[in-house]
Amino acid sequence: MEDIWKKIPKEYAPLIVVACGLLFLIGAIRDWDWVLEGDGRIFNMAWVSNTFGRRVARILVGISGAVIMILGLLYFWLWNKHLPK
């Protein structure tokens, strides 16, 4: 498994964060069950969905995904800005 991570150029590592954010954003838009339903513990998306409704849970997951994407892109930009060329 370590060999896979070593093959990824270091300047592209923050894009994995962007991909995770995009996955959650798409999951919220497409209303994927695995994104919105947990194991029933308190303070997870299943709890939010059961307490406030599925629409609120989808909005929260979408906003979280967008924030993760923005932070990943910012990290990518800052990381590449300081790398030697």
C-alpha cells in the first residue's frame, strides 16, 4: 500500500482531499444512502437526518463537501506556490 502513495507526486497529494470533498458533494446532490445514513449513533448524519430531516442532512453534507473541496484547492495552491521549480 505504501508503494501506491509513493508513486503520487507530492504536488498532487492535496487533490485527494478535493476528491473526497467532491465525493461527499455528489453524494449529497444524488441523495446516496451510504453518505446520509450511519449506524444510529448520536451526532452523525443518520441522527441529523432523523432529527431534522433528510433535506437538512443533505444540505449539511453538501456544504461540508464544498468546504473540504475549497480547503483542498487552497492547500494545493499554497503547496505548489512554495515548491521549488
